[in-house]
Amino acid sequence: MAAVAGAVFVALQFVPVDTSNPPATVDIEAPADVKEILQRSCYDCHSNETRWPWYFRIAPFSWLAAHDVEEGREHLNFSEWDQLSTEDQVEAMEEAWEEGDDFRVVATGPRGVRAIR
Ligand code: HEC
């Protein structure tokens, strides 16, 4: 039984899963420390700069992770910030505020909403 499970586990590893990072285009403008929070808390699912830890490379976790990232990027991608509507940008920053940081956002410029102290 264990041998069968082991064989299945090994076989799973050969199912291809896309854990690539497309190139980042336009990033949100924010102070370094705000950006660090976003990078730490959000970028793994909401940017093209996903850090893929080793356990994300092991099926079936890799499938779940890849699915999460795909979904996350689809809804909100900080790496393609300029392609979001102002509404979506504000919504994203409201979500980020829940991480409890004291930055403000201002809507200006061709790159849209940016975070300031
Ligand atoms: C583990 C992956 C993951 C992390 C980390 C993550 N998200 Fe998400 N997020 C998702 C997924 C998947 C969705 C889409 C499905 C849903 O709405 O639940 C989503 C949806 C959203 C939406 C809604 C977008 C829309 O158009 O509906 C916002 C805004 C958002 N996330 C902001 C954030 C912010 C800000 C952070 C960091 C503080 C963050 N998320 C961290 C996976 C993640």
C-alpha cells in the first residue's frame, strides 16, 4: 500500500505545473517600507514576482499554489498596476491597509494610485 502511494506521489511530480514569473511591467509607486509590506504580504499571489518556496514545487501543493497565484494575478496584479481602474487600485490599497500600516494613497499621474507616508 505504501509502495503504491509512493509510486502515485512520484508520478504526480511529472504533471507539469506552471510556476513561472512573467516579466513585471509597471509596479505601484510606494515608499520602500510600504512596498516591502506589499511584497511580503501580497506579492506572492498578486504580482509577477512570486517567490515559489520549495514546497510549492511539490505536487499536489504546487497545483494548489499555482491555482492561487493564477487567480490572485487575475483579480489584482501589482506588477501591472497601470492596467487597473482607479476603483480597483483603491480597493487593493484598502485591502492592504488591513495589514495595519499608516500610509495614505493619492490618485495621480499616469500610473494611477500611489502610496505615500
Ligand atoms: C495566498 C494568496 C494570496 C495572498 C497572499 C493575497 N491574496 Fe488577495 N486574492 C487572492 C485570490 C486567489 C483572490 C481572488 C479570489 C477571491 O476573491 O477570494 C484575491 C482577491 C483579492 C482582491 C479582490 C480583487 C477583485 O477584483 O475581486 C483584493 C483587493 C486583494 N486580493 C488584495 C490583496 C492584498 C492587498 C494582499 C496583501 C495584503 C493580498 N490580497 C494577499 C489570493 C491572495
